[in-house]
Amino acid sequence: MTDEPTPGEMVRRLEDRLADVRDDIQQLGRRMDEKVDQKVYDLRHEALAGRVTTLETLREKDAEKLVATRRWLIGAVIIPLVAILLPMILLLAQGDGA
């Protein structure tokens, strides 16, 4: 006997290969369905970049408000409080020393 395959075995091997190719094509189709179109990706990227820019701007504004609040607190509360308490403390210190 020769080692050559019979026609039935050749048909079976060919059908196996065709089934493998079909499976590969189906897997590729599923993977392609999961991929994002470049245009959609670009639009999402632009939207995300816009959101980041907006958030950075808001953060800068909040930092400016914080600095303004600190300046107001120093100017409106701490300096007048020191101006009132310092003479009283000096007066009390002089009174104890005499």
C-alpha cells in the first residue's frame, strides 16, 4: 500500500480546512466588530480633550478664588484684629511693669 490519502480522506481534510478558515473569518469578523472606527476614536478624543481643558480652566478659576479669599481674610479680619489687640496687649504689658 502507498502512503497517499484516499479521495475520501482528501475530501475530509479539505472540509476540515474549510471549517478552520470559516472559524477564522468569523473570529476576525467579531474582532472587527469590537474595533472602534478611527473617526469615532478621533471624536471621542477631541471631546475628552475639551473636557480636560474645561476642567483645567475651572481649576485655575478656583485657585484664583482661593487666593482672593485669603487676601480678603487677611485684609478684613486679621489685620483689624491685630490692630485692635496689639495696643491692648501693649497697654496691659506696660501696666504690669509699673
